[in-house]
Amino acid sequence: MAKPLTDSERRKQISVRGLAGLGDVAEVRKSFNRHLHFTLVKDRNVATPRDYFFALAHTVRDHLVGRWIRTQQHYYERDPKRIYYLSLEFYMGRTLQNTMVNLGLQNACDEAIYQLGLDLEELEEIEEDAGLGNGGLGRLAACFLDSMATLGLAAYGYGIRYEFGIFNQKIVNGWQVEEADDWLRYGNPWEKARPEYMLPVHFYGRVEHTPEGVKWLDTQVVLAMPYDTPVPGYKNNTVNTMRLWSAKAPNDFKLQDFNVGDYVEAVLDRNLAENISRVLYPNDNFFEGKELRLKQEYFVVAATLQDIIRRFKSSKFGCRDPVRTSFETFPDKVAIQLNDTHPALSIPELMRILVDVEKVDWDKAWEITKRTCAYTNHTVLPEALERWPVSMFEKLLPRHLDIIYAINQRHLDHVAALFPGDVDRLRRMSVIEEGDCKRINMAHLCVIGSHAVNGVARIHSEIVKQSVFKDFYELEPEKFQNKTNGITPRRWLLLCNPGLADIIVERIGEGFLTDLSQLKKLLPLVSDEVFIRDVAKVKQSAKSFVPRTVMIGGKAAPGYHMAKMIIKLVTSIGDVINHDPVVGDRLKVIFLENYRVSLAEKVIPAADLSQQISTAGTEASGTGNMKFMLNGALTIGTMDGANVEMAEEAGIENLFIFGLRVEDVEALDQKGYNAREYYERLPELKQAMDQISSGFFSPKDPHCFKDVVNMLMYHDRFKVFADYEAYMQCQAQVDQLYRNPKEWTKKVIKNIACSGKFSSDRTITEYARDIWGVEPSDLQIPPPNIPKD
């Protein structure tokens, strides 16, 4: 963990965050006091640390507002193609420090808060994480929003404003216990409610075919209330918008059917409507076919598409220019990116609006929809693929079921014409899966209804083409692309590891913060004695040192028994090792409780070794691996996900790569994996398993881990034992190199220097050019204090 700076260190630290001008400091102090007084209605005698945090947050937000309004005016006047990133998750973390960094305000705020007798770090710690995501999927969306703003793209993130985000995890007697994440309890200083843009969303009802067209009647209406959060780019005055929807019951909800006596019950029933945005489902790679989840997915899509179409129609020349009453140009002005299958209903919903409401003929509507939508696939794991029961659709979204059937019929007719008589292919490629319970395959719907389909690392995109969507790839190979994930270097280096950012700036300047490939300029310094010493010192200052500390963190989905057992196993092993008289002062095992974005920002700069050990072919990409690499941790990992490209960039000799490759895993599948073979052949593995199963780590409950043992011995589809021997040999190499700090640090520098590819700026630039058909812009919008041209 980072140690607080002493006064003299604070004064000396003239860093990449920018010098604080005296005027800026005075202005921040004045604004802080004004907000404490007028916004929070407190004085220094009664204000709490939380009040001080809110006063500072509002002060910083003031610097965003002018830029935010000006950015939106700029888009209205220039009328660029707009990018809509639809995601059920945005794992934003904390906003205060990120905003200060991106606006270049951090030193001014630090100095002003110091002069007020307060501590900036303490105030930063008060902010709640916006935990509106489970992990990788939602954090990627957050990094993407940062990059889209930094690249000057007219982009909008759309999702749900969950009242309760990802649960808070407590470890009690070694077991995970979930507590509700009431992140909005004290209010959210960054969001702005927009009740004037509230929109109706329809559910249930019936479909009627009339001479004027198809009508969806007798629906139940829920209102979608937008809350806007500013998303600042890095020092370019661009502030984009993340719009999150909250469910509200309409005033007449259930009331028209009741007499006065039932009034109270009727009002209580409003909760049923508002439950839609109450809670985030706590897993992002496991499909749970709950009606509430389907409601959430349609809710965000229906509200967002109305908003997109309103913005499309009301662009600057909308009233006078006939182009905006026609949908011909819709795909030239609108790009919709589906972040996994969760927003898949965008495809039938856009068709419903075009055909039923705007009276566009089917074929034209289908062409518009396909040209507008693009789909990112995030997983090859079968349990993650969404397959909704037809019966649920029939009840909840009857018109969409009709549309999906019609889409599927035309699709299958096309396939049958190209592959006559191939019934098996038709079955494999259908959106509707027949069987005991008819289901809608949402991934198939996404592939059929999009003009581009991408995986998130090169190896993953190949697996998508060769297995998951093989038939679709054969049909339309030009549709499939790869977009290797990335991370924002602003949060994941400048914000979380300022010491490392500073020593890099001293050597190569600041350009790498918006062009991470410039880190290559560090390569000549790999053997530079002074730079080696500086890097080692920065790594050391970020940690609490014992000879080897193994830190494991992560949350188990509440219903995922095996994941919870693994957490219990980790904590139980930690209890034994950490109190062992022989190894207790040389090895520690720590489970990081309630792992989240703000904790990652502390842990990642301190880590030396990043374990990326998924079985080859199971991890789509990973972005934690990129964060560790950028912050100077070496990787021990399999050839899976983005590890493959990391090894390519830095040289395989600068990572610790071990284990089966994808083709080896396939060969083992053919041969048949037998865990017992490895158990009997490897004495160390046998001893570890025997200790787990005998109660060595759980003396009070010797059979505690029988399910884990049973899974590993008889039902392990990840084939953990097959990689065990290679993993242990690789760890021996890690130990050997770590004994030579200079050689270790050389590899660290090489990794940092070669991590440029893994910027989300690069990823988003590729999306923009290859999928959305727009060009990133380095145009600086004038700041609010300078008049526009």
C-alpha cells in the first residue's frame, strides 16, 4: 500500500499531474468553502469528513460542467456520427481522483485542501465505488468510455442505474458473506437527474394485426428516468455522457382499477415496477434465466433506442432537412455497440420501431438495423450464453417474439438456399432452439443482426470463428473481427501509480499518456543502472514487504457453491500458513476482502508477479493481466487470452509461460483427461490433495472441502492437474530470478516498455475505424473560459 507523503515530499513532488498555479489554488479553496456553505449547509464547526468530500467533489464537478455543456453543443453543431455503447454493466469505481487527473486539477486541489488543514487522500477514501458491474465486462466498458472521450468521439454509454451494485463481500470465519451495496445512501455528487427526458417502456400486453399495421396493445408501462454522469477525456476539454436509466412507476400505475379502500395497496404495488433497476445481478459470466433480468435487458434497450432516435431526429437541421425524417441515413449517423448479448434486444426493438412505428418496410428496416448494430462476444463458456425460454418472451414481450421468429425464418431460408438439404446446419444456426423448452439463442440473434462481430483477444477471436460461431463464419467471414481489449493508462498508471508515471515522464516526456506505444522509448533504458534503481525503488515503496505474499481476491456469485468453497479453502490455507512457526515469516497468504476497483488501484502497483493461469482456451482476454504488466509486475501464465499477445509484445522470455496450449487441451479432450493419473504420478500434488481432503486445513470440519476434492478428481473440465507440474517448475524459475533484483527489474522495464499495445485508446481507435466508421479526433474543444469562434 502507498505510504502517505511527508510534508517535504509533498512540497517537492512536481509531477506529471501539473503545477498548481496560485490562482487555481485560491479558486479551489473559495469554491470548496462556498459548496460547504451553500450546497451542504455546514460550517467547519459541524462538518464531517464526508461533508468535506462532497464539498470537494462539487468543486471539481464545477470544472466539468462548462466543458460538458460545451462538448454537447459542439456535437449538436458539428453533427458527427454518434457512438452508443450499450452495456448492462459499467464498473466505474471512484470518480473524484480520475476527474482531477483528466482535468489536470490534482495538484491545485491537493494544495488547496492542504492549506485548509485537510488531507486529500483521506477525502478520496470516503468516496463510494460506483460498483455497477461484476468485474471484467463492466470495467472494460468504463475504460472504453474514458478512451472514447480522450479520442474526441461523440460517444454515449447507456446502462442501468442500479440502486444496489455488486454486493459488498465480508469474510466471516473464512466464508464469504454478502451485504447489499447501498452506494447511493449518501447521494451521488457526479450524476444529474433528467426527469424531462423520462420515457415509457412497455411490457406484457397482446399483439393485434390491423389494416394500419401491427399494434402492441394493453401493455403495462414503466417509466425510465435518465441520470447523466460526465465522462471527461484527458486534458482535451471533451466531456462525454454516461446515461443510466432508473425505473419509475407512472402515476396511474394500477390505480385506475382500485377504489379508495385499495389505495394504499395500489401505491405499494408501484415497487414492482421500480424493482427493475433495484439490483445488479451478481455474475457476468453465468446465465440466470430470471424474468427480472429479461425485464432489465429490455428496459435499458427500449429507453436507449427512443433516446437515440430522438437525438437522430432533432439534430441541428432536423426540422428543415428532409434527411432527418427519413431513416436512410440512420446507420451513417448512429453506431450501436452491443457489449455482450445482454443488450441483444436492441435488434428486434429497432426493427419494431422502424416497422411498426416509423412504417419502414421490412427489408429496408433490416438493412438499417444490421448496418447500425455491432456485437462484441466476451466468452466461449457455454454456461454464459443467454438462452431465454420462448414462453417467457411470449408473456413479457409478445411483439418481439413475433419479430424474432420473422428474423429467424428469413435467416434460415437464406441458409437453406446456400446449403440445400443440410438440416443439421439449419438446426445449429437457428435462433430458436427446439427441445423440451424452446429457447431463444441471443448470441445467434446478435450475430445475424449485426454487421460486425468481434472477440476480445486474438486467440479468442480465432476460437469464436473456429468453434462457437463456426457456421456463421462460413456464411459471412467478412463480418468477424478481433479487437484485443485494453485499459486506460490514465487510471491504471497515472492515477494509481504516480511514482512510476513520474520516473517515466522524466525520461520520455508525457506523450505516452495518450499514446501508450511511446513506452517503447524506454527500451534503451533496460540496462540503465539509474533507471533500474528508480523502478525498483518505486515498486518497493508501493508494498508492505514480507519475503513472499500471495494475494488472492475476487467475489463469488452468491449462488455459486464451488466458488464460495474455493474462497473458504484460500482463507483456511492462509490460517495455517500464516501461523506456521517455520514458514510463517517467509510466506503469507492473504485473501483480499471485497476486491473492487479502488482496491485494485492500491494492490496492482505493489505486485511483483501476476498470475494469469486459466486453462488455455477458456479466458477470452483478461485486462487485469494488462494492468499488472503496465505497473511493472511480471506475468506467470498460460498461453490464453491476451497473455499470448503480451508474450508476443514483450518477448516470451520476459514472461513466465507454462502449461498446455489450446491444441494440447483439445488433444487431451480427445484422449480423455484422467485427474487420478497426475495425482498418483506427482507426489507433491498428491500430498496437497491429501492435506485438503484429510482436514489438515480444516481440523474442526475434516470433510469441509470434499466437494472441491471431488470436483478436482472427477469433474474438472478445466483440467487443473494437467498444468500442475509445469506450473511448479515455472514458479521455481520465478524464485530464482527474484533472487537477482537487477535482472528481475530489467524484465520489469522490458514489460512496461512493451505494454503500449494494451491501451484502450488503441482498442477504441480500432473499433472506430473498423466497425463504427468514424475517425478519432485530437481536436481540443475550447475551455469554458475562452469564447467560441
